[in-house]
Amino acid sequence: MGSTEWVTPFQLKDAPIDGHRPIKVRVVGAGYSGIYLGIRIPQRLRNVDLQIYEKNDGVGGTWWVNRYPGCACDIPAHSYQYSFNPNPNWSAFYAPQREICAYLQGTAEKYGVLRFVKLSHKVESCRWDDSRKKWIITVQRTDTGETFEDVADVLIAARGNLSDPAWPNIQGLKSFQGEAMHSAIWNEKYDFKNKRIGIIGNGSSAIQIVPNLQKVEGTQLSCFVRSKTWITNPFGDNVMKKLGLDPTKLEFSPEQRQEFDNNPEKFFNFRKIIEVDGNTIHDISIRDSAMQLGAVGSFSKAMKGRLAKKPEIADFLIPTFGIGCRRSTPGPGYLEALAEDNVDFITDPIEAITPTGVTLKSGRSVALDALVCATGFNTSSAPPFEILGRGGVSLKSRFTPYPTAYLSLAVDSFPNMFMMLGPNSAIGSGSLTVILENEGDYVVKCIRKLQKEDYASMSVKPERVRDWADYCHEYFKTTVYTDACHSWYKSEGGCGDRITGLWPGSTMHALEALRAPRWEDYDFESVEGPGVNRLRWLGNGWSVTHMPGEKEDEYLGDPAWYIEPRFLDVPPKGRPEDDEEFKMRPFSH
């Protein structure tokens, strides 16, 4: 006789097809990305236990932490905001840190995000438990020192790539007896008046700090610069000219701001021109393109003009690499400050830091009262807390020798984990905030799929991560980003041959790539375990939309939602192909 095979008969799931099984989501970080998730997850999903852990004592992310003098966004503020919450009241074209932080705090309050935020909660480690299909998260309360464990179905790292300060690796740094600070850990109480100040670096932060400290009474600045860099004309020049505004006046008058507030059409048109301008200069990133070559000529001329008082600085600063290889910065006032008498522009390498200043490799000593390290962030490394995926593999090891994540969002062997503004997320031109919005929308779709279709886990396939890495590497070969420059866009601390900071394409390219998840690029595990009917999620034949509510003639949804005007897609008469929506943007599944 043959063996008897016991098979559990299939049973329908006694729930509607569009139900909402409970799911726990934990977000690390309450900056631009974390706040966005704190809006869209409760808006679009139901039955989600959501918490957002923020290590600082306020929301705002990098805009809460960075408080150095002159700190501001270096792209037009009207392109550095949530698309659904535009601010007509920015005081300047490049909004200052305090306003951006206040905007983020106001947005969080306006849309109820603070209900989910746990301030002064620092995530110390995250570990995937494959037997439970859960993330085990260790959290420390920074105000009390208490440590506890939390459990989540989905983990989202929304800490950004400008959150882990990178100190310079210079002998003797800790021996300095004066005031030493990093641009991201600023001592707002320190009085710079009549001080000898050393500033290491000439990236975005230093370019904003120098003109502000140069104006402080009695200061003598020593700017230690090793890298060449382009100081570009302000990004908004063309936009402001198109609108009849003076590009040299970067602040908005109360009257202009009032007009933006009172005239929504004018305000929208202003925003539209900024976005079009940012998205139509993508060709500048292509090596030897007409736009790149033209910009090199005009920017070289402009830099030489602004440094006419000290032409030797222009000779050193103006690069041979293309515009954009390093992050381009408008730098209002920076070159003019370098040309002032109280600023010493030093290109000799630093040999060591001493208790009273620095010594240079040339043998020269520079006495200092304060030392400012404007040396950026660790952008090509894993988060500063441990993340262990399936089989105990660490994210740090997966990000060695260079970080990579499928569509910048997901890493194989790390189920149910997503990254906002992960590797290859930033952009050379265009709006960064619209990219993070689309990344957030992608993640919300993934959470809903897990919840609705009864999946315990989803994990990107390793071959898709490899495909993505190969695509990125090949794409950047023809761009200026692979020119010979030191840049946080690159792997290995800015010296590697991989571009890990930028999206491989334009902003518009990113929006289309993130538009509809390719589920075939993921492996899924059912909450019921292996071998189950994968269509059990179809439920009991009911939909939430027509299930009776508590009161008579009340339903849990709308039994006739499909005829509501907001859901209708009415085609043009006679020629449906003339639909303006699909002329603006091609249809996608």
C-alpha cells in the first residue's frame, strides 16, 4: 500500500479582500523623510501601529542639528519644500536654517505627525528575527538613559545621509586647547569676536560659514583649503530674470511675500518656472555637452571677476574637472569674503593640530583661538548604529567596499527594511524633496501589499541589487561626476570610483522609476508559511466598501464609490489620445 498523504483542506480567509490586518511600522528619523512618512502612512493606510524615533529633542533632522552662522539651503527654497504644502513666506531665495526648521515643525504640527514621534529616542541597533519575521529594535531614551526593545514588522531608515558628522583625520585634533567645533555640532554660545579662527574645508558648509565669520568684529580667518571647487552663479538667476526680479537681491520684501500669499496663480507660476528650470539643465551633468562647456566658460569668468582683488585664489580654486563633479554651490559672498584683508587663504596641507593652532607641512605655524571643522558627513557608510539582517549579516558589511541599494531603497537579506534617501538618492539638479516624496509613496505601497496580501516579508532579490549597481556604474561613466575630484558623491570617503551619492539620471527619471513597484524584483513569504494557497488573501468574497456599519444604512466604505467625480477618468470626446494628462506624463501601469 502507498503512504497516506495528509493535506489540510483549503479554507477561505474570513475577511474582506481589502481588509487591514494589524501591522507595526517603525521609522528612524524625523527630518524631511520621517515627517513625510508620518503624513502619508496614516493618510493612506489603516490599522498601522506607527512610531517615529528621533534622537534629537525636536523634529527637523539636519535642519534641527545644523545651526552654524549662515546655514541655509543652497537651492531655491521654493523647490525645497513639500509639493502639497508650499510656503509663500520664505524670506529669501535661499532660505535660512531657522525658517526651514520652523517650516518642518509647522508641517509636522499641521498634519498631526507629532502624535507618532518619540523625541530623544536614539536607535542603537536593529536585528531581523527570521523565525518571527520581525525587526527587533533597541532604543535608548537620551533624556533618562533607559534602554528598551521594540518589535516591528517594517523598519524604515529615514535618517538621511547628512546626519553623521565626519571629523578630519588629522594628528592632534583632540589636543587643541581652544574652541573646536564641527559645523554640524555648533557651539552657539561661543563669542567669535576678536578671535583667530581656523576653518578647515571648502564644501557647502564652509562656503556659508566664511562670509558670516569674516564680518564679525576683530576676527582673523585662516581658511585651510585643499580642494578646487566651482562657485556657481545662484541657481535662481534665470528664474528671477524671467519673472522680472533682480538676481542680486536674494531676499523677498514683505510686499513680494504678501503678493505670493494673496495671488495663488502668480505664486504657482513662480514655483513652476523654478521647477522647469531645475529639470531642464540635466544636460549640464554630461561630460563635454554644450551646456557643460558653456557653463565652464561663464563660471570661470565670474569667479575671476569676484576674486579680482586676489587673483591667486582664483588660480587655485577654479577646477579642471567639470561643473557638478563636486556639489555645486552658489556661495553668495564667499569669494568676496576670501578677498578681504582679514582672511588668509591657505593651501599648504596641515601636518598636525597643536594645543595652540596648526602646523603646516611647509613648516609654518598658525596660531588659533578657535577651529571650525566644516568637513561634512560620513555619506558613503552604513548608519552609525548596527543593523543586522537575515543570517546575522550586517548592513555595514553589505556596504563594503561601497554602499548600494536597489532603487536606493532596499538591500537584499534585509527583509521589510527600506531606506529614505539611501545610496544613490541625491540629485545633481532638480528637486530633492519631490524624490523623497516618491520614495515615501513607494514604501507606503510596499507596506500596503504586505498588509493586504498577507505577506510576512518581502526582500529584494540579490540579482536585482547587482543589476542596479551595474546600471549605476555604467550610467555615470559619461558624466562629470566621475571626473577627477574629491566628492561626497563618491565611494570610499570621496575617493572611490563608484558614484554612490547620486541618482543615475535626472529627477524626472527617478520619479518614473519609483512610480510603480516591480513586485517581480522581490521575494515574498506568506504569513501562513510555505505551501499555502497564495490567493487566500482574496478573502470571503466581500469588500470593506459595502460591509454594514454600526448604524442603519451605514457602511464601512462607499458601495458606489466608482461614480464619485473624484474617481472618474473622463476621456476627451472624439480623440481620447488628446488627453492632456498623458501628454504631460506617459501612462504607467
